[in-house]
Amino acid sequence: MKQQWQYLSDSISEFSALFSEFGSGITDVRTTKALRKLVEKWNQIISRHNEFDRIVEPIASLDVRMPFDGDDFREAWILYKEYLEEDHKTFIGSRRESVMLTRLKKLSGSNKQRAIEMLEFFIASGYKNIFKPSDRQLTGEEPARSEAEQSDINITKPKERL
């Protein structure tokens, strides 16, 4: 949530700067009156944002360590995280990221190249969860089964039980 909150805060700041620049170019009286009403509402939004910002208590991030050396794995992992954000709107916190990396290392048999191939497979197949695909799935000889059948670790927020 911290990352999403930061995105929202940054967007509000960018819009506020553009809004101020736009307002400074208005000279006619009628538009100036309408702009005052907009500014008043915008200031209310900023106030509410700032109140909420005081409530959000960010948890300090953990130092995430890569399980393999080299830029090739780091780049594959970054690509996977960006894929999750872009396609699944899933943001990974540092604690979840650490667990996922540990799990990926274990499922890949501590083999860096296999871990990279697994990440590429997840992206190409549209998966958001980490699991151990078969060798035939990684080579494309066997189609991937549904995500529900193969899920080994679910990175989405668990649903509350009634």
C-alpha cells in the first residue's frame, strides 16, 4: 500500500503544479470566479490527503537480497515485478518479495538459469503466482495448466474466511 500511496501522492503533486500553472494564465473575470471555486475544492482534496497521510504509518522495508549473483537474474526479477504491476496491478512489499525470492531459489533447485527461465515462463504465460513448472512447460513442449492447478504460492491478498 505504501508504494500505491506514494504513486497517488506524486500524482496529486504533479496535478497541483499543473493546476497552479493553468490558473496563473487566466485573466478574464468570469473564468477567475469559476477558478476560485475549483481552487477551493482542490484545497479540500489536498487537506483530506494530508490528513490521511498522517494516518498511513509506513512499515520500514526489509533489505531484499537477490538469491543469485549477476545482472541477468536481477534484470529478470525486475522485469517480473514490473509485469505484475502492469498486468495484474500487484505491488510486492519487501517481506513478500524476500519470501518469493527464497521460494524461487528453492523451486529452481538453486539454479540461476532455471530461475530466469521460470520468471520468463510466468510472464509469457500470464501467471502472477510462483510455482514449479515442468521442464516440458519451460521448453514449450507442454502447455501450461491453469494457474489454480499449479499455484504453489499465492501473492494476492488472501480472502477472509467467514
